[in-house]
Amino acid sequence: MLKSIKYLFGYRILAEDGVIGKVDGFYFEDVAWTIRYLVVDTSDWFIHGRKVLISPAFFGEPDWQSETFPVLLTKEKIENSPRADVEKPIPRQYQIGLDRYYGWRAQWPAGDYFESSLSPAKESEQMDEIEINGIRYPHLRSAKEVFGYYIQASDDGAGRLDDLIVDNGNWIIRYLVADTSGELIDKMVLVPSSSVREINWSAEKVLVNLSRDLIKDSPAYDPSVPFDKEYENQLNDYYTGR
């Protein structure tokens, strides 16, 4: 099921033995556009509350009616997890420690499993990226960080990034929500994540391999209307037919 990332903010997080917090954000990597961690604000539930990260490996099926997000972990396990500075990009060495704490193997975009097999010396390096099978992976980035980034089409500007649309079955980000107000016509449209060429973090721009007119003429997106199969098929037909 496709859902807006913003729609999930504020959902209660239900551990195996009770509520532990609420959804405060998501971290993703932009190689395969996949959510890697859920950010949970535990400040109202734990005495020493803080923000913690939980991998999709432990996500259950969200309850859309009660706006509850189950995770297959105990409150104690979450409370004792390694501390993270969620105001900054998450470095790979922290991810290695978190994966070891929870005892699972992180699956990367190429389909390979990375078992924290780096040498101790290399793990301790303050690396901006890590290379796996010839592919370089940067620090993870907060979804909140990219909201408001300028969407640069192949020939001109095309609006601002307002939201991300994720498939909660595999936690792959399928679409970027572009607010074209002031750039094209006053509407929101969806841009396939597969069309993103790169993100220029310093310039706060998302560069896409689509023309301005192609984005402008795409089917309008209304965030107040549920994302149904008919609309998804309409989008697929529009972009694959170009």
C-alpha cells in the first residue's frame, strides 16, 4: 500500500509490551530510495526519553484506523538501544553498531547482505561513504531534511519537494511529491523516484531526468484523497508512455 510519509508522522509506536513513543521521522538512502530507519520519539513514555531508530526489519503492519505502528521488539530492548544524534546524517559506523545490537543483517539495494565484516581499523574510520560490491553508499538522510528541496528538471525548475510516497510493504520510496506552485501551475504532482539523477545536498536540489513539461502535465495529486490502484495505474501509464 502506498502512503504519504507525512501521513505517518505522529503514529503511536506499539512495542510487544506496550506503547513506547510516536513516529517522528524516517531515514532513507537515495541509491535505491529505501527507508532504513524509523525515528521514534520516546520522550513522553520513558523517564529518560529520547529519539531512537528502529529498522524496517522489525515493523509490523500499521493499523490505519487507530494510527498505531507495531514493532516486534520489547520496550526494554528499544530503551537500551545505542544512542544516535538524529539531528545529523547517520554514519555507517553507527548503523553497524545498531545492526549488531539488534542482531540482524542489513539488506542493501544490490540485494546483498552486509554483515558488518569490515576490519576493526576500517570500522573506526570517519567515513562519509562505504563501498559494497563497487557501489558507494552515503550517510543516511532524514526525510524531513529534503522537504522543501528544489526539484530541478532536465531543462528548468519544477517546484519544491513537499512529501514522499512510500510502499509500506517493502519500504521503498516510489514517488516524490512536487509542489509546483509558483513554478508551473498551481497543483501537486508525483515524480517517480527512479527518475532522480542525484541529490545535491549542499545546493538543496533534487535533479531529475524528466522535462519540466512532462512534470507539469502529469496527473494532479491530491493528498486528501486516498492513493488507490486506479490513480497509480494512471501514473504508471503516463510516465511509461513518455
